[in-house]
Amino acid sequence: MATAGTLTINLCTLPLVEYFGDNASAWTKTFCILGLLAVVAFLINFFGTKERVRPSGTAQNKNAGQKTADVPIMTGIKALFQNKYWIMMTGMLALFFLMYSVNGGATVYYAKDILGDRNLVGTINGIFNIVQIAGMFFIAMLVKKYGKRNVFSIGLILDIIGMLILNFSNGMMGMIVVSSVIRGVGNACGGATMWAMVSDTIDYGEWKTGVRTEGLVNSACSFGYKIGNGIGSALLGLILEIGGYIGEAATQTASALTSIRVCFVWIPIVVYIAGLIIMKFYHLDEEFAGIMKDLKERS
């Protein structure tokens, strides 16, 4: 459903901008509307969610009727930094959301100035998101057979291939479609496994330290990807400025076009490669069954 939201934004943003006058003020008005919708959605989530389920068979929940003891925040933070897999996943999330911010922000520039048609944004992102949504329904079968880490890694490789195809498409519609399909499958692999891998680090952390910190793990990961988003937004503007991009110019300089390619294609590829390197050291899938067995025996 999050990807469906992304698809909606991708399809509606440019029409809204054009409706409001297709200028700087139009972008502000558009994102005010989207921001208000986001606030409403967050409030519905906050007021409509109640915690009903507690983890069973864990060291901190020995009796079904026993209330789980609160973990002092400093104890929880110390436990987090003893959890190597949480550190890996938090770093991964920060990198990925930095990349998503840079890449997503550069999509309009890439379509308009590299491919020559701003309206291709809808084609690129629409196909990409639809394929991603459809692909997520089949990822569970792959995870059962190959494990989360391997499926995630396969997704990274597909993302790299899709980006390279798009970069060398020369605006050919067939190549753009193929690229979007490949990247959609790749992102389905990542989107369906990334947060499940974060959840696995909670059990690893409890096994490693004796402290279970669901709230801190997810809050710290959320903080990490928000930091990545913020840095990514600033980085996009900085790179375009260094390249000499001028929004009002009829044609852009070679350096400006290079800066767009760096943001849309090459930064994502570098992040995907970094992800593959991190996954080289991620072995929790192989260890997880033994960890869960040990936790149940402790309880």
C-alpha cells in the first residue's frame, strides 16, 4: 500500500503543478496539499492503532499474563550498538532513502532534459510502481526458498541492470519500459524484505544482549532513513548547482546534464553496490532458526 501511495503521488504531482500554474509557487501549493494528506494519514494511523499482541516465547515475556518490563532508554541504546545486524540495516536504510530522495527528485529533470519529454515521468514511475506492487505478492515464495538476504541482493542486482538500461536507452520507449519493469521487480525484492530484515534484528538483539527493544529498533531506523531523506534532498540541489543547472534555460550545458545523470542514475547504482557489500556480511538468515530456538529455551 505504501508503494500504491507512491504511485498515486507520481501520477498526480505534475498534473497538480500544471493546474496551479506550472511555476515555483505551483510546486509549493502541490506539496502543501500532499503534506496535509500525509498529516491526516499519520493521525489516522496514530489514533487508530492499538497494541494488542505481545511477543511469545521470548526471554522477556515468560508468562502470558505478565506485563513486559520497560527497558531504560540508555540500556536500550547500549543494546542497539551491540547489535551488528541492526547497525547494518540502519546504515542501509539511511543510504537507500538518501538515494530515493536524490533519484526521485531528479526524475523530472531526467525526463525533461535527458529524455526530452517531461511527461515520461508518469511512464517511468507508473510502470515501475505497478510492477513493484504486483511483484510483492510473489516475493514470499522466493524468500522461503532463498532467504531474505539473497532475495534482497537479487533485487539490488536487478536495480543496477535496470538503471544501466535506462541510462543507455537514448529515450527509446521500449527500453524505458524494459528498464522500469526490471527496476520494479528489483524494488519489489527490496521493499518486501528490507523491513522484515529490520524486524529480525530485534530477535537477534534480544538473543545477544538479553534486552528486547522493538520500539527503539524501529524508531532508530526511522530516524536513520529520515536523515537520509533530508541529506538526499540537500544533495540533489547541491549537485545540480555544481553542474550549473538553470531551470529556466531552454537547453542545459553538458555539465548540467551530467549532474542530472549523476543524481538519477549513478548515485543509485553506487548505493546498490554498497548494499551488496553490506549484504556480504549479513548472515542472520542462516543464524535465525538457532537464535529463535535458543530464545524459546530461555523462556
